[in-house]
Amino acid sequence: MKKVFYFLTLIAFVALVSFTFNSCKDDTDDVVEEPEVPVVPEPEPEEPGPVLFDIIKTNAEAEALGNAVYPPLQRLSSSFSFLIELPTESTISFEGPEDRGAPVISRLEQAPKTGFDVPHDYPDKGFQRLYESIGNSNIVIAKIDSSRVNDNFTQDTKDRIRARVKFTRALSYFYLVQLYGEVPLKLKQADASITTRASIEEIYTQIVKDLTEAEADLPAYDSNKAVPSKGAANAILSRVYLTWGQNPLTLAQVDAIKDSKTDPAHSVDNAKLEKALEYANKVVNSGQYSLLDDYNRNFGIVGQNGDEHIYTIHHDGDAVDNVLGQSNHQTHCTFTNRFTDLTADFHIGPADPTVLDRFDPADKRKLLSYTTRLFDSEDGNKRYDWAFPVTTPIYGKWIHRSGYVTTGDIPTIERAGGSSAAQPNNINRIEIRYAEVLLIKAEALFFLNRANEALPLINQLRTRAFGDNSHNLSSLTKEDLFKEWELELTFEQKRWTNLTRWKTYIQTIQTVQNFEYYKEIYKTPESIIAEFGDAIDGVTVNAPFYAKAYKHLHAKYDNVKGKHYRFPIPQLSGVDLGITQQNPGY
């Protein structure tokens, strides 16, 4: 367990310590030129280095200090669902009143900056906490570099902790550049006040620099997947190059399409896709990771640190999502009301029952991706159904199960500690697993016009999903590739970044017009009751829910524009951060 209070106290202390830099340039006499004698120029002075202090005295202190970069990312574990899954066609949110942050994102609208809590304005929260992690990273790197090694603080530890922190800083910048585009590049404590946006190329170049430097000093493998390793660095590098290799939109390009209802053209950079392939191959060829035979064992507490996990965000599971970030609310947000009220609004969930039809009935990935039936182990295994038209399916991967239990094809819920009120939040967030690396490799090969080499990778996933090769593909289209990403990684916080990378975001949002809840019969509670009656088999039809779903789907369709390839730069509590210009259209 991370020593959270200790390392936060330590980083607060060391942040107060000032550092001086000495000049290596000595005063010299003027050079007297003699006739016909060449003048030898003085060498350029070396960059001044830090004065070394014994701020970090032991390996344990270095470990604790290095852990200070994680809490901001921990506090985003559930928030990323609202930023990366919610503004897509497949997900909606009724977290609180309709003017709160999550429902606003669900409708592809922009929240006002007054009238409700900033913690529920997810674009602001994401921006803040990613920069918190970066700021902590910069402090730790400075303190690590400025501390002398000794018998209790070894060079190996110094290099390893610095590598972990650079890995985390790179990951934070990767999320920032995808979500907000050009952002200020702050790499030292003294850079905290920088407001000038760096270019897309500059940010990606720095991300790659941090990750490659981190990879050199990280251990090849760590059985605790919440600890960065070479495998984790190479996996994220493959994801970075895959994204960079599909030419992320610049500020000017977003400005040109901000009001458009048509996606921009997709193009690729072959050299960067080759790098994505290179780093994916490093992960594959390491032999450290593999697909689990049973897809569903990747999820829940029982699945943590499995062979398929490459890097995760650790959560101890405190009772609330407190300032230290130890809780992961992926469970709470998708299964908000548990067994108490099947018709109560969830915080985030599937936008329509028809999304289940994207899965072949024989695809075992469907079982936890969309849960329609659960048994309560504390109530005699009483059966509960989440099914249209009484209610709607729920995302099942993050519903807590104290064990891996199924009844036929139906997962059984286990309440933690025997408490009907408890829904533990100590499930680690999966940042990247081996299946995604195979998808990254397949996508890079496909866009390098090597679809024949990508096909076996996709079929490897499908063989696992169906239990045999009876559903393997004989050829691979772009649509096949994109669908496999969706089926394999349903609600794993990838959907928006995938759609914007492929430049298919707007056309995908527009498919909501084919959803069940988009139909006119769902426009009002009265029209819904007129269609279905007010109850089916004695269970009340959730008419108000369906009416809100109708509203959100129509809002997605009507509101989507090119500007939604980015989130707005925050105006935190009405304070201008000085970052100009605002992202187009906001």
C-alpha cells in the first residue's frame, strides 16, 4: 500500500527547499592578439549543474517522493469515463440534474462556469489534475537530480524513481494533448507560470523523449502492474506513435471545421506508424504478457496483476473519492443504485439497448461488457434484470465481484463485507493491457497497407472471444478493425480517443438516429406509457428515464460539430488561465 500521507507531506516539504545554480564560467583576462598568431577561441561554458544536497537521504524517501505523482491520476480513474466514453454515441449520463457537468457532456454541450460545482465539470477536473501530476513530477525530478547518492540512497534507486516519474509525466501530457490539443509545456518548477501553447509536434516529441528515457532505467517487468516497467513504457510508446502517426489535428485545422458536421480527412505518417509497430513488437516479443484464456477474468479485484495487464492505476479503495484519490468510482458510477432501485438513474451507462446487438450472441466479451442480469448473493441469489423495456442494460466490467462466479452465462454479484450499502472502490484502473497492444500493432500494420499481417492479430482476439476459430475473419477491412477495438475494449476509456484518431467522430455520433430511444415514441413520459403501458409484469416502466435518453440522443445528433474534436481549455472558477486562444468553437 502506498504511504500516501507520508509522500504528500514529503513533497510539500521539499517543494519549499530552494536550489541555487553555480556558474562554471571564471573571469578571464583579455586575449592579446599577436600578429600572425592564430587566436584559439575559448570553449563554450558548460551548462551549470545543480548543487547537490542531502534532501533525499534513503531509498525509502525516494520511493515515497516518487509516489507523489500518482494521486492526481488516481482521482481521474473514474473521471476518464466521463471524458472519453460519455461524449460518444454509445454512452449517456444522468449524474444529477440536467445542468450538471456529466449530463452536459452527454448532450455535447458546454457547462456554464457558475451555478454548480467545479468537481463535476469534468473537462476542468481533467485539465487540473493532469497538470497537478505534471507539476509534482517536475518537483520530484528536480529533487531527485539534486540529491547526492550515498550508502542508503543508491544510484539505481535514483535512476529508477526518476524513470517512473518521467513515465507518469509523459502519460499525463499524452492525455492533455489528446483532450485539449496544444497546451503549455511545463518541464521545470520554474515553468509553472508558462501560458504559451506548445505545438502538437513539440508536445509529442517531449512525450516520446520522456518515455524513451524512462524505458532505459525501468525494470524489464514488475509483477505489480501499478509500477511502471519497460513493458509499460513500450506499450504506451506504441499507443503514442499510433496516435501521432495519424496526424492529430492542429488548432488551425480544428478552427477550420469547428462548425462542420463532416469529419476531417484521415491521413497517416508512415514513419511514425512504423515506430508504433516497433514498440508494440517489443512488448509482444518480451514474452512477459499474454492474453488470458478467459476474457472476463481481466476485470474486478480477482483479475488484478494478471498476465494480460501491462500498466494499471492503483487504488486502495477508501470509502469516498477523497483528495488522496484512493477510490476508483468506475464501479459506483456504472452500478450507482445497486439492487435498491432498478429504475433509478445511473451516473453513466449505455445509451441504448441496441448497442448490445453489436456483439454476436456467441461472443463471450458480451457477458460483462453489457450486464442485463445479476443475482444478489446476500438475498438468496435473488435475480435482478436490467432489460428494455422496463429498464436498460448496465456496463458490467467494473461491477464489484468478490469472486469470479457465473451461473450459466450470468455473473453473480457479491456484496463486499456483507453490507448492502457498500460498493467497494478498490479495483485498479486498467491503463493498458496486452489485447490493446495487439490492436495497436494490427492498426499500424493495416494503415501501412499490410492488412494480411494484421489479420492474424485480430483473429487471435476473436479466437479468445468465441472459444475457437469458428468466427475468425478471412480478410480485414477498416470497419472490421474499428469494430474489434470497440468489442474488445467496451467502456475501457478508449472510445472518444479512438474515434477522434480515426477522424470518424462526427459520423459515428450521427448513428444515434438509428437507436431505439431516438424514436419519437420516447419523446415524453406520456408517449412512452401510451406505447408500453405504465408497467410490464408488475414492474414499472421507467418512462422518465427513456424520455431523458431521447433528449440526450437528439442533443448528441443536433449538437455534434468539428469543435468536439477537442475539449475547451478550462476557465477555472471564472479565472482565465491566460492560455490563448480558447479552443475553437467554445
